[in-house]
Amino acid sequence: MTKADLVDKVTALGDLTRRDGEVIVDTLFDAVIGALKTGDKIEIRGFGSFRTRQRNARTGRNPKTGAKVDVPAKRVPFFKPSKELRDSVNPNGAVKSKPLASKKVDANHIDPHHPPAM
């Protein structure tokens, strides 16, 4: 679904003009983006929550040349769906895969690419 499709859905729900639908959709997106820029968390009950996560600086690799590249620390947007949304996408329940026996998890290890939420 594209933004234009979403505007069409909003417009079809009520006696709204296309311009009114665009304003509603743009206002919603601008509010989410603005809150994430300031570091706030947005929670929409029954849908999910948006927040930012901190990614630590790391040394990456240019896949074309193989040269090492310093990647700076940054914040990235993150969406966590609600239980209701997950259940509606997987109505019969998701089948959990068995963990790999060869992988051992160290309780003190922090993944540099996915640090804990702030």
C-alpha cells in the first residue's frame, strides 16, 4: 500500500475531499516523525509503538572493495507491533522454530548492532 492508497482509504471513510485526506495522513506522519526526532516514544494501542534505538559506532566493510569503513553511532527508528496486530497477521499462531544447538548465548554479551533499548 502506498501513501496515495492510504489517502484514498481515509477519504472513502467519510465525506472528505482528497485534500482533507492528504492533510490527515500528512499530519499523522509528521507527528510520528516529529516525536521520533525529539526522542519521544509513540504508542498506538492495538497497533504498536514507534521509538528510536541507539546503534553504537563500529567498523564496517565496503562490500565492493573490502576496505574498512568507520560507521558512526546513530539513532534508528524502530517499530514494535502490538500483540493484537501480531495475532491478526498470524491468526493460527506463529510456529516457533527450534533454536540451533550450536549457538551458545552469553548472558553478558551485548550485540553491537542491536544494543538494548533505552
